[in-house]
Amino acid sequence: MNKTVFLSIGAEFIHGGHIAIIDRAAELGELTVGVLSDEAIMSYRGCPILTYEERCHVISHLNGVSHVIKKDTLGYEKVIRELRPDYVVHGDRWNRNTKQKILELLGQYGGELVEFPYTEEHEYSIFDSRIEQMRYMPEIRRGKLKRALQLANRPLRVLEAHNGLTGLIVEKTQLNKCGEVRQFDAMWISSLCDSTAKGKPDIELVDMTSRENTINEIMEVTTKPVILDGDTGGLTEHFYYNMKTLERMGVSAIIIEDKVGLKKNSLFGTEAGQHQDTIENFCEKIRIGKSALTTNDFMIIARIESLILEQGMADALRRASAYVEAGADGIMIHSKKTEPDEVIEFCSRFRVSHADTALVVVPTTYSRITEEELAGYGVNIIIYANHLIRSAFPAMSQVARLILENERALEAGEMCMPIKDILTLI
């Protein structure tokens, strides 16, 4: 009776190293390859460039592969319990805890773990490097947000970035909790944070050329989707051309708010004398922005200020329906209340008639609510809109005071990460 063999693979791209381990695995017996699902790959490195169907098709046509199955998780428990393979094959570089768990599962029935050394070929490392570089390309990056929304079974987690360094933090920060790899799915380039980083007020004083420079600075060193805070979108005539530029750059989405006049931060509410645009005018801006696009990848998301400006729930819902009808790819509902009640009510009522439209929230003031709770109300994107710059400012201020107080850097050094860690991040 043939021995049974199991090998897990992402298979975003295949080179000789992958073929070698498949060949060696097939020599052990009847080989089943578990191809990671799009959702599984997304959980640790973002959307795959090739879909599961495309990757599965490639693997199923390789010599030595007897069966192909979908592997929905990074873990092995489910597949080992169901298949009970005689051998599980893996490369010799991997997570120690995962390896120990596999050994425990195989030990329950006498299965064996076989580790093959990774193929050390210079050409393969060059290939991998070139594939990684593809993730930076606008054509690859631009559609990642829309695809992630289709794949994810949870709200997308988005954190603000205002320069290349903070972009790297959003890109690389991961946490392994209960066997689940948690990360941020996209980055938010906020006008507030961009302005603050430049020492300027958040009144659309930083022009679009400067905003584009910030976007380029971040995109040069990261691969995750970018959502841009577009404030009011500016003049409609300008908005048309700005959409063309952002789409070409590889930005995934812009969020524009339905206000007019000099931009003031929404959290000031009615105190700042802010005014909403008419529904007709804002719908026309959305339509013109959509007409500028040449792909289906780029998203225009309409931000509704009705609750901020105390215009009521009915007005917010009426505007949401009109904006979706005008072509908005998503709706962001904003609130400055410390409790999420009005956001929850809006989401619940909006979902009755708009089941598929992307729904975005920014829980800055109502921060107690969890991602799981928001998911239950139909939220698709959660933006943590200003937390990196808000945490950096007090830390930097304190370091500056410590140097002045002690006339040396020793005491301040306790608050600073080692230079080596910064170099490693970069």
C-alpha cells in the first residue's frame, strides 16, 4: 500500500526550488498538495498576486502531484486530522511552535515529519526578489484594497501613516495571537497627520502636490494598499484630474467628505461653523470623479458628516443612498460621540437596503468598541486614523525635555529604541 504524503504551499509563483521539494515529496508516496487559500495568504502577507484558482491550476498540472486540496488556514491541525498522512513534508526553515504542534499531531498515530533543506540557488533568490518588487508596482497595488474586501471574512484593519518610517511600521507590524497572525491590511494617509507632521494646521493648507509627495514617500518603501484622506475633494474641476493622478500612482481609494468652505477638522463639529454640501453637488462630484477613472480598481468613498453636524440620522441615510446611487464605492459614517450608538444605528439601517456597499468607520472617539462588534453591524473597514502621530508627539516632547533638564542624553535614552532596531526595520 502506497504511503500518503502531504505538502502545504502558497504557490504565488513557482521556481525550481519549489519543483525540487515537490519531486522529493512525491518520491515518498502519493502526494497531496494543500494550496493555501487567498484568505490564508492574506492573513500574513496581504492579498496574493494570483488567485487561489490560478495557483491551484498550476499545481495540479505538476508531475508528481496526485491530489490538490484547499488549505484554509496556516495551521496543520485540521488537515492532519482529516488526511492522517504518513508523511508531512516541509522545508527546514519555519516557526518552531508550528513544527512542535505538527510533531504532536503526527505522534498520535505514528506519522512522520520530513524536512528538506531549502534550495540555495542564487537565481532563485533573484527570482524571489523580483517577485517581491512586483508588489510595489501601481498595477499590482491599486486593486489590493478592493480584492481584500472581497476575500476578508472580517473588517479590514487600517492604520495611519504620515511618512516612510510610519509606513514601514504599518507594513511590518505583526502579532501572533492564539495561532492567528494579525496585521494591518492597509494604510490611511490622513490630511490631519500629514499637515501636523509638517507643522501646519489641518485646513487644506498642504496642497495636493505636497500630499502626493507624502504618498510617494510611503509607497516607495511599502506594498500595502493606500487609502487617501481627500478632505472635501476640492474643486470639482480639479477633482477630476486628481483622480487620474492618484489612480496612476497606485493609490487604492480616496475618501472625500460632504462639506464645503474652508476645511476644519470634523471633531470640532458645529463649533467650527462647518457646512455640508448639497446632496446634488456632492453626487455630481462623485460622478465626475468616477468618470475620470480608467480601471475598476480605484475606489471613491463618500464620507457623511450629518451626525457630526447634528443634521440627524434621516439626513445621513438619505445622503448615503444618494451617494451610492451616484457611484460611490463605499460610505464612511463619521461621529464625534464617545459612545458608538449612532454609528451602530446608521450601520444597521444602512445595511437593510445596501447589503454590498463597503462601509467604513473611524472609531477615534468611541474607541471602546471592538473590531468583532463592528463586524457584527456590517462594517467592512476600520480606520485607526491618527494614532501613530498622537503617540509619537508626547514621546518626542518628553525626550526633548529630558535632554534639557539633565544636560545630557542618558536619561532620554531609556525612552529611545536602539539605532540597530531602526536600521533593521528599514
